[in-house]
Amino acid sequence: MNNLAKTYTKKEAAGFLVGMFGQNLIYNIVATGLYFYFQNVICLPAMALGWIMTIARIWDAINDPMMGTIVDKTHSKWGKCRPYLIIFPAIIGLITILAFLNGNYATADTTTQKVLIVAWAAISYIAWGMCFTVCDIPLWGITSLMTEDENDRSKILGLARMVAGVGGIGVLVVQIAQAAAGAFGGDMQKGFIVTVIIMTVVATILFEFAGLFTKERVDKSEKSYTFKENFKIMFGNKPFRQILISGILRSPIQLLMIVAMTLVTYYYANGNIMNILVYNDDGSLAGINVKILIGLGCVAAGLFVGQFVAMGVTPLIIKKVEKKTLYNIYSIAGAVPYALIFVFYKVSGGDLTTTFWSIIIGICMLFGSAAFGGINVLQSVMIADCVDYEEYYNGVRTDGVFFSGQSFITKLAAGISTIVSSAVYAIVGYSGANVDKLNKAIENGASFLTYDGGTGVGKYAEAMFFLISIPPAIGMILSAIPTLKYAMTDAEHKEILSELVSRRKGTKED
């Protein structure tokens, strides 16, 4: 550690990480829960859902760098990032709840009602995305302002990614809502609304910690830049440009988040997580369905454990291995386990619910998600390095603008993935009224694995396994291409950071 470098205290780090957990809890409630809610509870048409996500992402292409510019122009006694982290978490929480307070497309009687339901979904989701950006960019941007020390920065970013991974428990909103529905006579919509309100309130309170307990220690650039100038700064920074393109190419990986909860709920638990419980004829609890437990457990463990472990060890590995090298290893190697998932689906004849195949799929998820988790850590660290790169060569430090790129990658990836999944679902007929028919058929004893809703036996399941396998595998391989000749070595960045610390020290003394 450079003894001249200013860095965060343990209290500041703890506050930031608690806030990061709260933010990601909200993100996963929306990214996974809202999609499931739109698709399987209020039964929006697949293409309507696809268009909503498309419009939201087009707007994000403008909104994210715009917000980055606003952050970098912000001057306050709290700094340039903290004001947004203090004010906006509550607003995000409110809009999150409002997004779920919608009508049911499947039971709507008139065209007007259906139009209003789709409009509410579109407006609330786009508004949520805008407000999330207002906090997401400062939340990641503040990491480069909390410390001047490279090791401390890598440490806080690694921990942040780990905590963000833990925040992934927000995806369980689907299962919790299904359990809660029992208190409302099986009304899934009411179960979702109550669950979301409780989880969102808790998440919002935790999110506030990031603004209340952090401190900006790195001096910001004295000059502010226009929106147009910031675009030139971003895309003129070669290493950042490479990371941005790489992240866009990796977009299909988000299909895992979008599709996984629907897949495990329907494929392994036949539409409702509560099917894991077995009852006697008299209504008394007989035990647990071990087959469902193993299937859900293996997939869930694979998805979460792999990411969590990789996020924890990656900051340690990058002390020994070049960031660029590790990034590309994760990208290329991570494609293999994802591709194998669809191969195994076909080999098994479409039935992966046996203990043997559940374990195999769990192992594939474990290694695939580990690669993805490691990439997430490296992406954040490398973007922070790009901020230093720009300051060193051009005297410009626009943390907000550069981290708006990360926000843009995340949301564009989710948007592209939603469009792809919506198109595939539309092709196989998994949309709107057909989903409602499926839900009713399952309630009457049908099996998701063999249900034929007019599209052919197993077509829904096959589509889902394809979506979480082949597109993510292709995206992971493609994402390595822009970074094969990454423009900044670790040795170069170390020299850059050392020089910047000395410059700032000299400026203060003058």
C-alpha cells in the first residue's frame, strides 16, 4: 500500500457494502421477479414484454451517459456521488412497488383494460430503470473516489461483487411469493405484491447506508464536461472501449437471470415451489419431495455458489495473474459448461429431473456462474483502472461517466436478453393466454414436462434450456475478442496510479 494514498475506513467500507447489498436486492427483485410476474402471473404477451424492454434499453443508451455527466458536474458538501445515494434509494423503492401494482392481462375483460395494463408495465419499468441509473452510477463510481490505493480498490470492488452476489437472493422473490400466495387462497398476484412490499422496504433501508456512511477522498477533476465531450472522452479511452464492447457481446449471459427462475419453478417444481411439500389425503404434511429438492438445490447452488466463490477469490488471483489474461480465461472457459447444458438436455431426452442429471446440470451451472462472477469483478476493477488511465494521459477524471458504461452494459444485457427470450417464447407459443392455460392445466394435474399446449410436448422446456445455454455460451466466447489485445497492462496501471498519487500530493503541497 502506498503510504501517500488516501483510503477508506472500515466503517465506510461496511456502509458501502451494506448499501450494495440493498441495491442488488432491489435489482434482482425487478430483474427476475418482475419479469416472472409480467410473464407468468399477469400474463403479458411475449412481444409486448419484448417491446417494453427494447424501448427501455434504447432510452438507457442516452440516459446512462447523461447521468454520468450529471454526476461528474455535481458539486456539493457531500461530494459528487453521495447526494444521489442519500436521496434516490427511497424513490427507487417506491417505483419498484408501483411496478407490481398492476392489473391482470389474462383476466382483463376489455381491450382498454389490456392496453392500460401494458402501459402501466411499460411506464413503471422505464421509470424504474431511469431512477436505478441515478443511483447505480454513483454507487460504483464512488469506489474510485473512496481510495487512491490500488489494492484497497480491488479489495472493495471484489467485496462489492461478492455482496452483490449475495443480493442475488432477491431472485427468491418468486418462490417466497408462491409460498405467500397460500395466505390469500392461492392468489399469486396478491402473494407477489405483499412479498415485494416487504422485501423492497427492507432493501431500501439497507441501500441508504451507501450514501450515509461513505466518504469521497479522491479529488475530482476541477473542470466539468458537456454530454458530447464525455462521449468523446469515453470512446477515446481505448481500454474502456474494449471493455464496453466486450460487455455488450456478453449480453446473452443475462438470459440466466431472466429465464432461470421460470425454468426451475416450472421444470423442477411443476409451476409452484410449494410442490416440494407432500401432503397426505387428509391434508396433513407427509414430507418433502426429494426429487424436487435435489433438482432445485443443485441448480440454485450452482448459480449462486459459483459466482460467490469466484467473486471472493478473483481479487486474490489478480495479484498474481494479469487482469487481461484472467478476464479472457474466464470468458472462453466459461462458455463450455453453458453449452453442455443444452447438449445434456438433448441427450437425456428432455428429462433432467433425475438425481443424476440434476447433479450434472448443477455442476455446469457452478463452473459457468463462477466464470461469470469472476468477469464481473474484473470488469469493475478494469473500469476503475480506465478512470486512472484517462486522468494520467489527459488530466480528466470522470468517474461517473465511465461507470455509467458499466450500468449501460448491465441494463443493455438485460434488454437484449429479454428481447431474445421474448422472441423465442413467441415462436414456441409461451405467451399471454397460453401461459394462463398452462397454469390452469398444471393446477388440474398436468405436468410441465409433458404438457402440450398446441406447440408440441416439451417445447416450452426445450426453449428455456436453449436460452440458458447456447446464447450465453456464444456471448462468452465473443466477449474475449475485444480484450485479447487489451490496451493497458497491470504494470502500466501500477505506474500510472503511483504517478497520480504523487501528482495529487504535490498539488496539495503547492
